[in-house]
Amino acid sequence: MSAGGSQPQPITLAELSTMEVDVLTRVGPKKLEGLRQMGIESLLDLLFHYPRRYVDRTREAHINELGEGEEALVVGRVTRADSQRTRRGRTMVTVEVEDRSGRLRCTFFNQPWRERQLDPAVLVGEVAVFGKVEIFRGWRQMTNPVVDLVGDRTGRIVPIYPQSDKAGLSSWELGGWVEQVLRRSEKRTLADPVPATLVADLGMRSRSEAMRAIHLPESMADMASARHRLAFDELLRIQLSLVRTKRRVEATSQGIRHDIDGDPADPLGMVGAFVAQLPYPLTGAQERAIAEILTDMASPVPMHRLLQGDVGAGKTVVATAALLAAVQGGHQGALMAPTEVLAEQHAVAVRAMVQGIDLAAEDNLFGVRGVELAVLTNRTPAATRRKVLAGLGDGSVDVVIGTHALIQESVGFRSLGVAVIDEQHRFGVEQRAALRSSNADGSVPDVLVMTATPIPRTAAMTVYGDLDVTVLDEMPPGRQPITTTLAHSDTEVAAAWDLVRSEVAAGRRAYVVCPLIEESAKVEASAAEDVYEELATGELAELDVGLLHGRVPADERRAVMEAFREGSLQVLVATTVIEVGVDVAEATVMVILDADRFGIAQLHQLRGRVGRGTAASHCVLVARGDPTEDALARLEALVRTDDGFELAEVDLDLRGEGTVMGERQKGRSDLLLASLRRDRDLVAKAREVAFELVDGPGGLERFPLLIEEIDVLLAEVDEEFLTKG
């Protein structure tokens, strides 16, 4: 009790993070070392060590009632455990489990440690086993069942904690220590940083109730509502950090207010003239994207926008409009791509699009000049490089397109107005940040980051939550649908080569993508050469076949691509170097070998290399042998749809949040309960609440406990990632 008899303040998570686990009873030096091995050093770490599953004792089966083929959960005591060697030299551990109704034999193959784990002489309390029941010689038995050590814990729902044999800690020991923390916290209760009125509006329970129910639930419904609240807290902390960072950058960065309207005598301006001279109309999505970007650029707050668009959705046109908006106001534009092939591709496309667009030039007899575009990569010759650097420094180069060569120390801009970063997930945090800090006067250029890999909505809000997001969700007219098929059998594979030959005979071209090999670029190149030799002397012997992989010299690579574009090469055998940056309208067939080795996003990107002309296109996914269940699900999804955003959601379901959270640093802020898959609505709600709290009267400063939690629970590396990412 505090002075004057006032009630003690609720205990905060920050306070629990400063209390070491050795304050608990039954935590001696050996147990303390085991806890530390598991990363549990504070009482907060212990509370955040959530159960990995629960044994619902209201649903446990009695052994004598089990029928053959039934999957069941049995809770009982181990009466015997021994091991023997089979004729083939495998270890077989046999364990007998007994409840009040009968006995069950459990057999474990190649798990010799089970004899020690389930030794009845040292085992404390009961075990829970889950598996399929077999009946053999009158015995009910299970083979390799799932085992959880329950101990002497009682209750209708028994939590099972992640444990460690190496650390020498059991689930019931961990559960006992968690109960101690909860019991000792009862008097003060756990502080709830979210305003009570908001908690009530959200229909959620208090933090104290939720923390108790996640560890000691009365029912599975009780546990589910606790998880809902605590998962929301995890997501809210991340969103608050992102939104707070976003607002801080907007308030403190010196941006550039671009002259979007242009000269009154030229009401269209450069962007209008650019759009007017395009040989095709913009899609509605492109028009909306350009309008959003120009509105951002007219503001003194630096733009920080993510442009998502499926393969072929027309992102380059939108990016070019942004570059011209900067040039129109007397500034410069830069486009940074992850590879030289893609940078060169962009340069060709942008140069063609800005041809004939003029800007004012006082030092010119005619008073106008064209847009000066330069390319800068590590392959740029020294003399050209010096000229480009001088032009960037004095402002005579309006737009530069290049690779990470753009952020080397020797590169200086007179006034970089907008930076476009393509396939931004391929650049590191520091590389992206370097382009934003290019101006000597401290002004921050507007930043547009682009990706052709559609990102699930929940991931975009969580990983890229400090960016405004624009989505190109319409395809330009004329894009051809791509028929995707799966080839398992020899007959289906032979049909794929028939398709290649028939398309080539019609004057079209084909790609063959070699199997993905992770060992090294050298091994992958060697494998590609083997595939090339096999096809060029076999199935495709009568065709002109070329080879492209990462170890082909740059000049030869350019020559191969040019030959494929003009048609002197009809089939291109390649590794994933063609994943982005290759645009050949006459290519109508894509055959991907061992497609089950690739991820959904990569397969979708590769497939996007065809369907770029006026002819119907095809993609054949070759998967011989016996693909895994997950691999088959990926391939079937690609056969079912060519919508990249739908595929991104499928990918998230199949691979989990590691797919999209992997770029983040490993810190305490990693999602423990929340799931970007299961909690799609909760992610959106957390983002909505974060804006409400940060933007409300008085801002986040009204909620000091929330600020404290963000500062304590989001590690510094996470804060840095969220700020610069």
C-alpha cells in the first residue's frame, strides 16, 4: 500500500520487464540457467511465453471406448517404458499408458529419447497422447503419437507450454511459475494502456482478464477471447509505432513543394503533355495513382508512398509522371532499380515515353529543350560516368536511372525532387535511406517505392505501415490472359514441347526456365547448361535455342537478349535472371521446369514475362515426381488464377507471416499471438485505432502507458527498421 492508504498503481509490462525470474520460488541456479537458455529472463518474458496448445480435458477419451481408426486424445499415467532394436537396426520405444478404464500401448520408432522422457520412475504426473488408434493382438495402440507432459495440473483446460529438454524445463514447471506471477499480480492488477472506453467499444476484455485467461482458461472460448485481446495489443503496438513515426517525419522533415500546376501559359504542364501523347489511354487505376502522387508532391510534407501493381499493370507510366512532375518544378528525378538489366529496361522505356516533351530553357535560343535522361550503373564507362556526375551536380541532367550506383558517395544532385525505387524489397534499409538524404540542403525528396510483387493487405499495413499505399488494380487494355497448366506425366511434358514448337512455327518465341538451385550461382549455371544441351540436341533440336544465366558475361547477355527480341533466337533457356526486366512481346510460352521448387511470387513474376503482346499466351508448370502437399497447393493456385493479389493472400495462408515479416529484425516485438493470416480484420482495426489515438486531440502523449510499452517492447532495431523501411 502506498502512503495515505491509497490503492497501489496497477503493474505495467515495463515494470515486469525489470523484474528477474529469480524472484520467484522454486527457481534455483539450475532452473534459472535453463530459463535463460530459453530466452526467459524477466517476469514479462515469462508472461509472454504463451501456451503452444491446450489439452481440453472435457474432450479426453477413455481408453476402453476407443475404436480402431479413431483419432483421440488420451490422458493417463505411464506404467512402463522400454526400448529394443528392430531387425533393421531402428530403435523402438514401447510405452504403456493407463487410465481408469484400461491400458494403451504407444510405440515410437527412431525416438530413443522417449524412454528417458517417459520413464515412470522419474515422470511427474500424467501425460496426454494424441494419435490414431490401432488394435493389435487385443491391445489398443498408437504409433508415434503426439505427446505432452501434463504433470499434476488440474482444470478443465490444461495449457501446454513450449519447453526444452536441453534446458531441463517441463511444461508444468513453466506453468507453475506463470501462475505465481499472475497470483502475485492480482492485488495490483495489470495496467491496461488502452482507454477503458475504447476497450468497451471494441467489445474486448481487460488486459488483466485476458492475460489470466490465456494461461488459465476456464474453457476454449475463454482462451479465444483472451487471445483476441492480446493479439490486438501486439498489432496495436506495431501500428502505433508506424503511425507515430509517419507523423513525426511529416512534422519534422523539410520537404519540397513541387509546382504541379506549371506555367499558366501551358496549363497541361509536362505531366499533362506526357499523358496526352501516350498512344493508349490510362486505366482508371493509373489516373487515380497519378492524382494521389501529384497531390503528395504539391505538399511540403515529403511523400513516402508505396505503389503496388501486378505484373504489367503500368507502374512505369505512373513513375514517369512523378519524375516529370519533379523536373517541371526545376528539380531532378531518380529511378533506382535492383539490377542493371532492369535499369537499362527502364531507361529504354522512359526515354521513349518522354521523347518530344519540352521544358523551359533560358540558355537555349528556342527557349525550350528536351528532357535530359542519363543512365548510371557500375558498368557505365568512366568518361560517361564523369559526364553524368557533372550533369547531376549542375542540374543539366533531369532524370537519372540506375542501380545502387546512384547512392555512392561520389554522386551528388543539385536538387533531387523525387526518388523512385523499383522492386524496393530488394534493397536494404540503408540503401533506401541513402537516396532520401541525397540533397545537401537537407531537403527530403519525395519517395515513391514500387513493387510488382503484390503484398497481402495485412502485410502492407504491418510491414509498410508508415507508407501511404496506392494500388494499381486494373490491367491496361490489350493485355492477354495467360493459360496456365500443370504438367505431371511424361505425356503432359511432351505436350509442352509440342506447344513450344507450334508457337515458334507461328513466328512466336518461348522461354524455358531451369530448376531453382540454391547451392550457388556456379552450380545453377552448370545445371542450366545441362538443360540447354539436353533441349538443343533433343526435344528442341530443330529450333534456334539460346542460353542465359547469371554467369554469362554482360556483353554476351545483352547480345543473347537482343537476338531473342529480334527473333534469331526462338527459345531462351534461362535461370531466374529473366524474372524481372525482360519484355519481349512475341514471347507467348513459358515452360518452368521443377516448378514445385519455386515460391508463388517468383512463379507469378516469371509467368508475367509472357502475355505482353496481342497473341494468347501459355505457361506450363512442370512438376514431375511427387510434389509436397504445399507445393501442389501453390501450383494449383497459379493454375486457378493470374490475379497477383489473390495469389499473395494464398501465399500468406500457405507460408505464414514469415513470408512478409521476414525483413524485420528479430526482436521482442515479433508477433507471438497475432497472425497476419487469421487476424486480417484485427490488423485493420489496430491500424484504424492507431490513427485515432495519434491524431486525436493531444496526440499519443495523452496515453503515457502506451508510449512506454512501445518503447520497452519494440526493440531499437525494430524501431530503426520501421522508421527507415
